Amino acid sequence: MKNLSLTLWSIWSWFVFGLGIALLLPAMAVVWLVTAPFDPSRYWTGYLFRKITVVHQKLNPLWTFRLGGEYPANPRNPYVVVSNHESFVDILLISNLPWEMKWLSKKENFKIPVAGWLMKMAKDIELDRKDPKSAAEAMRQCALRLDDHVSVMIFPEGTRSTTGDLLPFKDGAFRLAIESGVPILPIAVFGTSTALRPHDWRFGKSVAQLRVLEPISTDGMDLDDVAGLREQTRSRIMTELKEMGRDFGEL
């Protein structure tokens, strides 16, 4: 009976998500055209795109999302935002944050019908993980977004953790922050792994949490500091995840 209930709610949620995406495409096209003369970074196009995912999440009765921490006072002060990565649902959870970010995402996601088109319209950043030239171009595009006062969102593990353990971080996000002279904004997410398990289209019941941590300044740093910045950030996120796990156990 439980499996039947999950299946029925999942069918409903995917239907709502698909309908929302279909309705969003023409709306985004209008915003894209109207704002083109004064919004080359597609800030507002992307902002609209993220918000439809929030609507989908709120209509899914299986999920409860909780956000905490201190948000940046000015949404147009750019950060390199980094988070651990448990599940596809991390994207929906992080999209609840009240400012727009451009997401660094693998090229396969840009090939998804409709959703991939919307990512391109939002000016998200494509990465071919097998091509070193693509990585260099992706970092260049990230730097351009930061120069335009738009934050960039990166999962520094480079892939989803299948065990829940925090994987080693790659250097790219931290090199980008130092070279661009912007702070790192760490985020910890917890509890999304049960919301949508790998290789299963059905949604699961989940109480997921997100905490925005204190920014880490890169003032005075050079490329010799990349490893230290990387490990400092990873340590903060790991510490926060342990605390979130304890809090979850007390619920």
C-alpha cells in the first residue's frame, strides 16, 4: 500500500513538474526578449526558471524543505557558491534561495528536452567533463558571470555522492574565486538522498535541510592558496553536515 501511495504521488508530481516546465517556456521567452537590452547575464530569465522548481517542490506532499543561515544582504554581490551534492533534488532545494545564480552543469543536462533549452535561456554554464578545453571555457564563462555581478553555483565534488559521505573537492571553484577576487559562499544540504533515489523515478518521503554558511573571503589570496581554501571550505561543510545529522536525529 505504501509503494502504491508513493507511485501515485510521484505520477502526480511529475505531471505537475512537466506541466510547469511546458508553461514556463513561453513565459521565459517573453522575459528573455523584454529584458535582453538591459540584462545580458539573463539574471531575471534565470530567476524565473528557478522559481518554477520551487512551485513544483511545494506541490509535492512527500517533501518538506527547511532553509537556514544568513543570506547575502545584496543579491547582486557575486559569490562562488559551493555545496555538497547528494541528489538531483539538491537543485530544487537550493533554488529556494532568494537570489539568482548561474549553475555550472554537465553538458548532458543541456540535452534534456525543454529543461535543457531553459538552462540555455537562463545562461547557465555547460561543462564537458571529458574535455579539458571545455573546462577552461566553462571557467571563463563563470568569470564573466561574476564580472556581471551574478553569483555562480558549483558542486565541487564534481558528481553526486552515492554513499552520503562528502567526496573530495576539486580545485576549479576555488581557483575561480581567487582569480575573480570574490568570496566563497558555502552551503550544506542534508536529507535529499531519500527524496529521489538513483535509478528510481518515484519520489520518496524526505525532510531536507539547507544551511547557508558564513562567506569565506579570498582577499589577499593567490593561486598558492587554492588547496587551503578548498580544504577550509570542505571542513566547514562537513562540520555543518554532522551537526545537521545530529539535529535530524532529534526530530
